[in-house]
Amino acid sequence: MTFLVDYNLDGFALIFLGILAKGGWLEFAPVQFVTFRDAGLAMDSSDRTVWRYAQEHQMLILTANRNMKGDDSLEHVMREENTENSLPVLTISTLDRLSETEYRERCAERLIEIAVDLDQYRGVGRLFIP
């Protein structure tokens, strides 16, 4: 499974990957974290652009700050374009808590749980983690 990591979480992608590797999770579900830079997306890409890119490339968006303001807000885009086959957007519930080891581990484990059972989460729109 590939996660498109929002620019505000770039530094945490490697941490999550390390947690998953240490826990042996990668043996069950290969995971890749792709940054906006890796994907060729500008940091100021609209939520609509990010959503469409992720859906087109079968990526889960991992974010902490996409909002509900405006016609191109992530929430608005999901309401307009989400289908029963759309991949969910994963939102870190409390960004400030990522400084806590236990919270980061819970987030990483939730990511892998979702990746393993991805079909049951298609079409849900947004999932808050952990």
C-alpha cells in the first residue's frame, strides 16, 4: 500500500516506516510513503489536486491539516467526488501528540491495519487515526 504523505508530515513518514519495520508489520503488508516532492506535487497543491492524484494512483492520503474551507477543500472534494471505490483519507487526530512515542506507534499500527483490510474502508471518505 502506498501512502501520499501531506507536506506537514514529511518528517514522520520515515518514523512510521521504522515503527512498522521494527514491529514486523512490513512482512504482512508492504508499505511505501510518498511525499509531495516524490509525487511531483507542489506544497501548495489544492486539496482537489491532491485528492485526484491519490485516487488516480491508488494512494491513501495521510494528512493532519487539510480543512473544510472553500470549494476545493478536502472535505468538499470528498463530498463531491467520493465513490464506493474511493480510497479513504487518513487524518492524524492530534498532530501535537506525534511527539509521543506511544501515540506514534498507535498511529503506525492503525495505518497498517487499514492497509491490510483496505477494501472494508473504501468509500468511507475520511478516517481519523489512531
